[in-house]
Amino acid sequence: MEAINLLLYGLIYAEDYVTQFLDKFFINILHNLNVRNKDDQVIADKTCQIFHYIGVYCHYKAYLPLLTSAIKGEIIDNDDAPKFALTALLHLLTGFFETVIKEDGLKDRKVKEIAYFS
């Protein structure tokens, strides 16, 4: 449990590291969405928060190819990989759309200030 909290806080404070090594980071945390028991559910919920912040910090062109491969089952050897990838996509897009200023639309994407702990 402490490890997933540390991962979340590390992501918030060192988002530049995540954007540089997203391909390695993304695949490893995608496995955390596999819920087998009550403790796994807590980890999966925190992982969804992590995907949300990845959506905030990373450009969508960085994670869409990884998601496409995960949906096809190319990067994860698990029958539930498409389900995990689509769950991740939901939270990635939630984070992405949080940073889009409503008046500007998607054409000129501008990032607003994010309150880390509000």
C-alpha cells in the first residue's frame, strides 16, 4: 500500500521523469488494474489516480500508441489487457480534458495551473 502511495506522490513531484520514460512506466503500472481481492482494489483505485495525472502531464501522442498496443494485447500477456487499457484510457482522458481551458477548445491546447492538493 505504501508503495502505490509513494508512486503517486513521486509522479506529482517528478512529472518530467514520467514524461521521459512513459513507455517503461506505463506498461508496469497497467498490471495494477488487475483486481483479485480487497487490497488489489485499493491499489487499482490509486493506479487510476496515477493515470489521471499522466493524462494531465503527458501529451496524448505519448500514450496513445502504448494504449493501442495494450488494447491489441501486444504488450501485456493477459486476457484482460484490453479491459485494463480501456480503464487507463478513461482516466488518461479525464486528466487530459481537465487541462483544456473550456473557452479555447482542443485546437489550441493550453495548460492551466493544477492544484496538487486541494
